[in-house]
Amino acid sequence: MQKVNILFNKIKSLYSGKARKQIQNKKILSMENASQRFEHIYKKLWSSKESISGTGSPLDFTKNIRLHLPPKIFTKFNISSILDTPCGDFHWMQHVLKNHNEIDYIGGDIVNMLFLENNKKYASNHISFIILDIT
């Protein structure tokens, strides 16, 4: 009987997790527009201690691309400008561009909050951000 109870509790917890996700998905889809949906996702679902742009944005996770973009990609292909969309919170890309003032960067995102915050923190003569909906 104990094994049955353990199995029942596992199934119950799996179902309640699925039910929570379904409720969350319905809530997101009921929002008026894509900007509101993504703002909710950034604030409630993707945020971490390091970046609100999701699990692919921490510095440990982006180490290889940050090391290889400037010397191998920028130089090899003579990159002079970048349109990065969706740019999210610009967490890891700021480190890539730190020593590359020769590259004009435009970060685009649908979330107004990110547009405002990124411009406030990072905008310069070669870095800018725009509101851009690619959905």
C-alpha cells in the first residue's frame, strides 16, 4: 500500500505542475498583446540572479560565444554593425562589445521596460536600443 501512495503522490505532483503550466499559459495568451506577454515572461518566468533574459544568458553559459565572436567572427567577416533581436537585457552582449567601439550595435526588443532600461544603462554613440516586434 505504501508503494501505491508514493506513486499516487508522484502522479499528483506531476499533474499539479502540468495544471499550473496550463493555467500560466492561458494567462499569458489572454494578455492583450505580445509586448505584455513577453514582459510577463521576463518578470515572472525567465528571471534569474544574473539575467532576466532566460537560462541561455548567464556569463558561464555564454563564455564560448563571448570569446569567439570578436576575434573569429567580427574580424573574419569585417563586421561593422549588429542588429541583435531580441536583445533581452543585454547581459552578456555588453561584455562582447566592451572593447569594440568600432561596431555599431542596435538591440531590439518588444518589451518596453527592457528598451527603457537598456538605453538608460548602456546607450552610447555606438550602442542603441529600439522597440522591435519580430513576432
